[in-house]
Amino acid sequence: MSKTDSVADTVSEEDVDSAFIKMLYARRVIDSELSVLLAGANSSRNAVSIFAGALLGQLAEQISDFLPAIEKLCDSPKLNGRLAALEAIRYVDDENLKRTVIALCIGDRSAKVRIYAADKALESNLPGLVPNLTRLIETESDDKTRNSLEYYRDLLADGYHVSPEDETGLIWVSVRLPHGTVSHFATEDDFAKGGPIRTAQRLAEEHGVVLKGAG
């Protein structure tokens, strides 16, 4: 374990919370406290890392001087640091930052980060990132990762996704709703009336959603 790793893993949630409160009340970046927050974000302990990312995002939403710290985490050598950057943007309304962070993380070396970035692209409703996801899918060699990326890309681009046939022979269809998604398998009746696309249309109609990609 490197010295940097050991420092990050000595940081507790209490340390992170204390640093957050000090900078929130000061309404400015305090280098020593920001270092604690970033160390927490890079912690190998998931709970500490997620907590630090969330607090950094809350600071950045209120004080713009913290925005660069989120982007900096995208270059972290630590997996949890890069995931923390994606956690942070959940609390920030700055669309340019969201787009920048997600675009950087979509191309990450870790499949976990790539998938989480695709999830955040959908959650943030950034259809401009569809081409990034499409290029990534075209070069993705792992079937499971590619299927996950296609799921988020399709929901973002078209509002629905048709999964490959599963081991039981079912084809699942997911439709994007204003606050989440709904999924159902394609029925024999759906196949008789147009296949999985009919399932998507039916699910959308049941929830008052108009699909732009299922004509």
C-alpha cells in the first residue's frame, strides 16, 4: 500500500463531514480541508468515498470554486475517486460540468466507471452524450458491459430498450418514465402485433409517455 493509499484510508466519515462543515461556513476553499475531502473521495472504503463525493457536490453547487475539484477526481488513479466524481455531479446543476465529467468517465479504463457514467448520462438527461456512448459500445469487448451500456444509451436516445433474449427465452423491454423506468417481457400478443416494439409502446401508453423512437 502506498503512502497516498494509507492516508486516504485513515480518513473517516467524521473527518470528511468536519472538513465539509468548515468550508461550508467559510464559503470558500480551504486547501487543508479540501485535501481531507479528496482523500475521503479516494478512500477504498466505499461508504467514505460516496459520502465525500456527495459532500463535494453539495459544496460545488453552492460555491463554484469547488467545481474544478470534481473534474480533478476524474483523473484519480483510484477507482473510488473516479466514482466519487460521478456521485458528486448528482448534487450539481451545472450542465457543462456534468457533461464534462460524464464524458471523461465514459471512456474510463474500468467497466464499473463506464457503466456508472452511462447511468449518470441518463439520470442527467444529456442526449448529447449518445454519440459518445455509441462509439464506446462499438469498441466494447465485454458482452455484459456492452449490454449495460446499450441499455442506458437506448433509454437516453429513444426512451426504450429491448434486451437480448435471456436464458429463459424471454425478451425484456424497458421504457423510460419521467422518474425512473418500467420493464416487462414481450408477450405472444405483442409479437403478433409488432414484437418487442409493441411492448414498448404499450408500456409507454400505460404510463402516459410518448415514445419518440418507436414509430
